[in-house]
Amino acid sequence: MSGPRRYSRHIFCLGFRDGGGTGAFQLSEREPYGYREFSDNREHIVAQGETLYSLAAKFFAPIPRAAGLWWIIADFQPDPIHDPTITLTPASILVIPSMRTVLEAVFNETRRLEVGV
């Protein structure tokens, strides 16, 4: 079994084998990045039909498999979104972190070490 991909939310989890006899592979809880106020944050007004996946694909396009980064947008809200399958309300406002924040802060190796992974 290989480890999580480079831009996976699971790189912030620890993996371990279940000691209860099944030997199942388990992941520890993930430490969400959470909302931070940065000067390069942007506000996005949700349009009809947009999803966390489509917004991640749009705003994080330079990163491979950008739609898979929906969790960054979900975590980054002042009131985090816990269910990625919810229908986003048109005309609601979401805070979108910049690519700088994603690459330099969210996926920062120092952060990964700070959360104990």
C-alpha cells in the first residue's frame, strides 16, 4: 500500500494497523487548516450549480487533480463546511484561499511536522 498523494488531505493523518485482530489500516484524525485572514484571500459569490469540487477545480487549476482539493475550501470557511456533498446556496459567499496560501501554508512541510505527521 502506498502513502497518500502529495496534495491529499490525508498527508495530515497518521496511519496505523488496528490492533483488534482485524489488522485493518486506520487513519488518525486530520487537523484541518481552518480559516485565516490573509490579504490575498478572495470572496466568491456562489453561482447556481457550483460545488466545492467545481470551485476547487477552478481556483486551484495549476495543481494536479485540483477538484480533489475541495476540502481546502471547506476547511477555510469561517464556519467550516463538514459535508462536501451539500448543495451550495446560490449568492452565498465563500472565502477562497489564494494559491500562495495553499502552497506555502496549507501544504507547508513545517505544518505537517507540527501536526505530528
